[in-house]
Amino acid sequence: MTPKNFDISQRWAAIVNPVAGSGRGLTDWPQISGLLRDEGIAVDAMFTLHKYHAT
């Protein structure tokens, strides 16, 4: 549940490491993005492609 004083009118960015947690970063992302969407939070996901890609 989103707190009432929390502004979610902007789009969020998520950096997803698809190999994190033995691949759970990728397999869990659909559930995570669904939960965010259900709360009205728009997210642009960016998936890392290689080691140090997000730095």
C-alpha cells in the first residue's frame, strides 16, 4: 500500500540485474513490476547487460 502523502505522479526508473540472486533478478521482475503497476507506479526498467554496466 502506498502512503497517502507519497507522490507517485512521476515515472520511476528501475535498474534490473538479470543475473542477480542466481537469476532471480530476471525471474522476479514481472511480479515486482506488476506490484508497482497495481499501486499506480509507472516504471521504466533498464536491464544490465554485463558486469559494471550500471556503474
